[in-house]
Amino acid sequence: MLFGASILVSTWLMATLPSLHLRLRKSESTENDIYEQKIFWLVNVRVGLLAVLQHLFFTLAIVAFAFFLYRTILAAGSRP
């Protein structure tokens, strides 16, 4: 489930790239900070939040998978 959430957020981030590219200015101002940009003009969620969520979901999924493998190996080792 966590891997799925990570992939969903990652896909959403990739879908925002064309819109972000069009909204960037030629100047070197702080307006061009990609992580502070909204993902779409209608949605008031910033790119930085989605990037944090993507990494958080992926890291939690790896930890959950490692815990699952650990429990499976312990259960297999205790069988006669």
C-alpha cells in the first residue's frame, strides 16, 4: 500500500513538470523555487510537500518490507 502511494505521488509530481516549466521566469528570482510552486493553478498544494510525501511513503514501504522479511525468516527458522 505504501509503495502504491509512493508511485501515485511520484506520478502526480511528474505530471506537474510541464506546468512548472511553463510558469518559470527567465530571471534568477525566488519565484523560480520549484519546491515553493503550486502543483497546478487550481490546487493549493506545493511541490515540496508532494516530494516529502513521496520520499516518506517510499521509506516507510522499505521499512515495512524489511520487517516483513525479518518476520518471515524468523518464522521459517522456528519450524522443525
